[in-house]
Amino acid sequence: MPSPVFRFAPSPNGYLHLGHAFSALLNFELARASGGRFLLRIEDIDATRCRPEFEAAIYQDLEWLGIGWEAPVRRQSEHLSDFREAMEELSGRGLIYPAFESRAEIARLVAERESAAKTGASWPRDPDGAPLYPGAAKSFSAPARRRLIEQDLPYALRLDMAAAMAQAPDLAWIEHGEGAGGETGLVAARPEAWGDVILARKETPTSYHLSVVIDDALQGVTDVVRGLDLFWSTSVHRLLQSLLGIPQPAYRHHRLVLDDTGQKLSKSTKATALRELRGQGATPADIRRLVGLP
Ligand code: GLU
């Protein structure tokens, strides 16, 4: 049996907080306990929000916690061509279309659809609470798409979910943790809950969903251990793995570290940032205690 491969994959768009410490420590310790490897990956595809000082702080905070990782660290921004290639493959199979609505236009379309609905039903939302794509771009002809692209409009490249699911029906993943509803063991994927998800944009050849799946495969990750907030994203990840013919890791979604009011921690809250706590004299042992690790 090859040894298991775990990873921690933060985005350098803010300072790490207690929730990240919990996830990183869990991955590191599961790797050690199983004689496996532990990788660190920097998910820095969002050039507008990621900053070098946040990346430097990730290394400092993890080292301080006593976590060690293999070099070199994979930085997603350094191999965008891998993501581009996957987009071309999906595009070549007729699964991708450009959609030109801005966020504001999408909100307006959703409001229109909701006020037109005789039943008063609200427009469907994805598991993160964002409205499913309400536009008509999927039905545009090839010449119409070309015309819009030539007008230099910004656009998102969306997955035609119905067509994609027809090519990869009945997917499931192995869950070693459990979902908020207690889902564990073999969990049926429900990618349709996300509608026509965005897989890339005009300016960025990838998205979280696409790059996480490709990098986990390229790095040989066997065990994805991450927060429960990403539980249902796994549906999209399974679909992409199946479409792209790449192996599927096992998953373990862990509890989230919550603040005093029961809310998920945010990178913008100073009080729970690791560097802030360290500055106030907290030790790595205090951090373990704060996140409920023995
Ligand atoms: N980069 C993601 C985040 O910081 C985590 C990705 C993952 O673990 O799948 O939330």
C-alpha cells in the first residue's frame, strides 16, 4: 500500500485563524499517525485578494504551531496551464459556456424571476446560499457567443450541469467524517444543487472547484481533510474528477471552530487570528486547547 497523502490548502487572502490551526493540525497528525505524507498547498488563484504578506504569515504561523511540510510548496498561481488544459478538455466536450451577466445583473434577474413566480416561491439557492444561475447564456448560438466575447465584455465560464451529469451519472464519495445532516460512509453526490457552477473567468483560467480537484490529483492526495463548510462542494469535486478521469481521494469533513456567538470564524476578525493570539502571549499548547485538541 502506498502511504497516504494529506494536505492543508489555505488561501493567502488573510491571516490564519483558530479554524485553520485546527484543520492544519488535524491533517498533520493524521498523516503522522498513518505513516503518511503532509503537503502544504497555497491556493492563490485570486490575484485581487491574495497577498505575499499573508503567504509569508501562513509559513510562520504553521511553523510556530510545530507543523512541518514537504518542499517545494505547490502554489496554484504558478501552474495555471494545468487548469487551462482541463478547461479545454471540458470545453471540447461541449460542457462549458460563457455567461456575461455581472453579479448585479444576476441579482436583478433573480428578483425578476421571484416576483414573476405565481406561487411566491423563492429562486433556488446553492448550498452556500447563492442563487443558481438564472440567465439564458447556455442557449446562445456560437456566433452570438463570439460576438459578445469580441465586445470585450467580462464573462464567467460555466459548467452545463445537466450535460455534465449526463456524462457522469450516479456519483458518490467516501466520507470518513460526517456532514451536518450526519451523512457518512458512501455519500451520494448532488452536484445539481449547485446549478451551472463557474469553473473559470475571462481573467482567471480556473476557480476553487476546478483547481482543488486538479491539484489534489496532481499531488497524489489520498485523504482530503477539511472543514464541514466544504462538505457539499465535494459533489462538484466528484463530478469534475469523473469528467476528467482523475482519481478520487477519501474525504473527512471536520467540525468548524466557532466564535462566542456560534458563528464560523472569519479571516477578517482580528481576535481569533493566530498571529494576534501569539502576540498576546498564547503558546501552541493554548491554541490546541482553544480548538479542542488533546
Ligand atoms: N483553499 C480553501 C480554503 O482556504 C480550502 C480548500 C480545500 O481544503 O479543499 O478555504
